[in-house]
Amino acid sequence: MKKTILTTLLFALSASVMTAQADVKLSFAEQLMMQKTQLHPQEFNFISDRYKQVQVQKTRANHPAF
């Protein structure tokens, strides 16, 4: 019983700390810059994604699965 209460209490405290840290008010430009540094643009490029799809289709066509 003590473990359950302690676990619940620690979870509640950690959840409140995480939400307090996430409540930072940033401007739109600051948020955009954060996203640009976090994302890898080459992985979200339509042309490169289509190129990858075509390459996989070509290799599957050349090597059929049994």
C-alpha cells in the first residue's frame, strides 16, 4: 500500500514539474526556429520520399519475395 501511494505521489509531482517546464511562452518565430533545428528537412521532402519509394519498388521488382 505504501508503494502505491508513494508511486502515485511521485508521478503526480513529476507530471506537474513537466507541465510547468512545457508552459514556456515562445513567440511564433521562436517556435518555428526550434522546429527547424529539431527536424531534418531532407527527410520530409516530397521528392526525396518519392525517390525512396521508387527505389524500394525497383528492388522489390528485381528481387521477388517468396
